[in-house]
Amino acid sequence: MDKRKDNGGHSTKAKGVDKRKNQYKDALSLAGDVESVSKVLEMLYSKAVDKKDTNAAKIYLAYYLGNPQQSIEQNNTHTMNDFNIKDLLKFDNPKP
């Protein structure tokens, strides 16, 4: 038998070590605190202002202000000059 009934109904459920979790992300979340993140943002700010580094400025502003919302301007105008729908629907109906 193929033991599909033993997987708990979920094919991605791992038995033992869950390979979906990244151990490096867990280590980063444990090592990082508010003070260290603040130091990194201060470094980005000083690099952007003092050294005029545009990439550092983009990263700093993206985290400080958030990324701008992307919008598409839609301006649709339709004109129909000299168009008559009756001309389009004219059919020759033969009389019986």
C-alpha cells in the first residue's frame, strides 16, 4: 500500500524535522532587537545624507515612508462621429 492514509490528510505535513522552516530566519529573529534595527536605520540615514548615496536613501525612505502605491490612470474617451446604429442593423427582409 502507498501509505497515503498516514500523511494526516496533508501532503506537506512533515514528520520529524520540518524542512519548510528556515533556521537562518529563526536565528535572525532571535538576534535582532529594536536597538540593532535602529542602528541599521541610523547608518542608512547617515550614508544617504552624508555620502549622498542614492541607494541608501531609497532603502531608508522605503522603510520609513513605505513604498508608493502603484496606480494606473485610465482616461477612456470614445467618440463615434457620423455613425448610425440603424445603418448597421439594416437587413433586407424579403416579403413572403
